[in-house]
Amino acid sequence: MIVDLDEKDLKNGVLGLVVALVEIIKETLRLQAVKRMEAGSLTPAEVERLGEALMDLESAIEKIKLETGVSESVKAVREGLDRVVEDVVGTLVDPARWEAPQAVGDHVPV
């Protein structure tokens, strides 16, 4: 079986995945920064530096998406990851789903 891959599509897909992961890491860093601010463990200077660094990272991500045209790829990756997370969380929150019989071909949450 021969698989015909378009090099541009492959590059966009991989770059879209990488940018999506960087966005997720940025969001995690932002949430941690907010928690540390609320806990009072950051000085005003640290809060300022952290805010500037996160804004710079956001600008860089947007610039990369604009210059490479991977916005749709990033969106698709994020939506796919969101569905996986929703399935996992839904299964953990609703133990009845653990025992629900699965028909052949049904999606089995991980």
C-alpha cells in the first residue's frame, strides 16, 4: 500500500500540532501565574515581568500562525484535544460510563 502524502499538508499538520501544544503550555503557565499572584507569592516586579513574557509569547504564537497559515490546523488540533479531554473527564466524573456496554464500532473513552 502506497501512501501519497502532500509535503505541505504534512508540514502544516506538524507545525499546527506544535503551535497548539505551545498554546496549551502558555495557558498552563498563565493559570499558574494567576494562582501564584492570588497566593501573594510574587512581587509586583515579578508579576509585571511574567505578564510581559506571556504577552510576548502570545504575540509570537499569533505571528507564527499568521506567517505560516496554520491557524486552521491549530484550531483542528485544539478541537480534537478538547474532545479527548471531555471524553476522559466525562468518564472519570460518571463512573456509570465505565460499565456501559459498548457496541462494535463505538468510541471507547480512554
